[in-house]
Amino acid sequence: MAMVRLAVTAALLLAASVPALAAPPKAAVFDFQYSNLSPVPTDSADIARLQRVSDEFRALLTEKGLFTVVSTAPVRAEVSKGPRLRQCNGCAETFARKLGADVAITGEVQKVSNLILNLNVYVKPLAGQAAEKAYSVDLRGDTDESFDRGIRFLVRNNMEADNPLGHH
């Protein structure tokens, strides 16, 4: 009987010493937006690609356990009426707070030409005065495949490796 008590006590002490895994922070992950610096106008294929990469990005953040993604649908119409989120002086943070998020995440595709593009992601914690973190990956080619590879690389090799809010 004494051995059983000892084993139970040891198990309880061990369980108490293991930190509980916290839920990932809630993130308002806004759709990627274009910063088209190229002479070629944005077309329907570009817009469709932005939506695809936005959806894939949210899925990867959830799959990797980096964030709990909250829907941005309640503010989507309001976001679409204003300037790009990178140029609105903190409006993404305001929208994210409305959605009950801990973090605002914005994404931008900078298109220099059909050959040279960048995927940029900005992670801004909403508590305190925490600094925004930026992540970027260069793309070569304006294709679905380059966008798919780029967003997977950005999450796996940049964000997951850096663990933006120390969670995981």
C-alpha cells in the first residue's frame, strides 16, 4: 500500500511540474492585399491568387498551432472601403480588437513585375507596446505554384522557426 501511495504522489508531483499548454493566441488574419508596383495592372487572376494564399495562410497558422484564427468576415466590408491595411495608421489593430483577437496579422504582396514579387506578413500583438514583427519571402514568378511554395516556406521557415509570440 505504501508503494501505491508513493507512486501516486510521484505521479501527482510530476504532473504538477509540467507546464500546461496554453491555447494559441487569437489572431485576426486579414486577407492579403496587393501593392502593385509593376506596369501591369492587377487582374482577376491576381485577386483570385490573393484569396487562395490568404486561405492557405490561415490554414497553415492553425495547422502549426501558432494561432487560433478568428474570422475577419464581420469587418470585411469595412476593411474593403478603406485604404490598404498597411497604410491606414493602425486600423488593422482596431479591426482586430473589434473581433476579440490578441494579434492583428496583415499580409501584402508587393509586385514589382511578373517575375519579381514579395510576400510580406506583419504580426502585431495588441497587448501593451509589443513591437510588430515582419516576415518576408521573395517569389520568382507570378504563378499559383510560386505563391503556394512561398507561403508554406514563410510559415515553416520564418514564422514557425521564430515563433512570433513564443507559443507552441
